[in-house]
Amino acid sequence: MRQTQNIYLIGPMGAGKTTIGRLLAKALDVRFIDSDREIEQRTGVCIPMIFEYEGEEGFRRREAEVLAELCSEDRVVLATGGGSILLAKNRELLHERGFVVYLQCSVEKQLERTHKDSNRPLLKTENPRVKLQELFRVREPLYRSLADLIVDTGTHSSRSAVRQILRAYYRASANL
């Protein structure tokens, strides 16, 4: 039987995974974990530094290790990194061990929310909009295929998104 006591938030950078994750965890009285912050704590360096020295491939390896460990925990809300769904083994873990919510938002909204954030190595490019569009094209089908629920955070407030997620989560839990 599929475990649904954990909620896993997936989606692009700037979609609100951390903000909504904290609110959800508080509402459910469970632990909130941000996988990117967890990686930084374990390595002692920021994600851009990992990208600089190990490249995206090195970061994705670290991310998969941390994700495997975090998905073995019970009663958590986990905000994943935007690219965590790129590896099939990560998608399988998330699908098997929790209720997966795709927090969707437009490239425009992502740009608005991330333009001052220096902790986004994939956006250190001459044209962040083009990069976000490219990421969307590759990742969006993966997010959709994995999601138990899709919430548009570009049109819903964080609190409204939390209410929507909780309703769907409780319905899914009741059907087990």
C-alpha cells in the first residue's frame, strides 16, 4: 500500500515550495524539511559552490542520496529541489512514499520571485527567462506525471494553496 502520511512538494524554483511547505507542516504538526537546505547543511557549503566545483551532475548525485534518506522519514513535509525529478529513481521514491504536490507557476512569476536570489546557479546566465523556459519544457511533463495534485501558485495565495493541498491530502488519506 502506498504511504501518504508524507507530503512531497515538487515544482520549479520560485513556485513557493519552501513557503507553502512550512505552512503545511505547521498545519499538520509535522516536521518541515527543505532538501536544498539539508544538502547545504551536510556539505557545509552553498549550492552554487557545489555546482561550481562538482557541476550539476555532482549536485544531482548528492541530491539523490539526501532525497533517499529524507524519503525514509515519517510525518514530514518535504520541499524538493526543482530538478530533483530529473532522475527516475527520485521520481519512484517520491511516488512510492508520499503524496506528491506539483506547485506550478509561470515563467513570469518565477522571474519575479527569483530575480534577486543569488543562490540559483542555473539562473547565472545572460538570459534567465530563456533558461527558465528551457527548464520548464524539460521538467514540466515530469512534474505532471508524478503529481497526485497540481496547484497553481501563481494564481493562489500561499494560504489558499495550503487549504487546497490539505483538502486533497485528507481525501487521499481517507481512501487508503
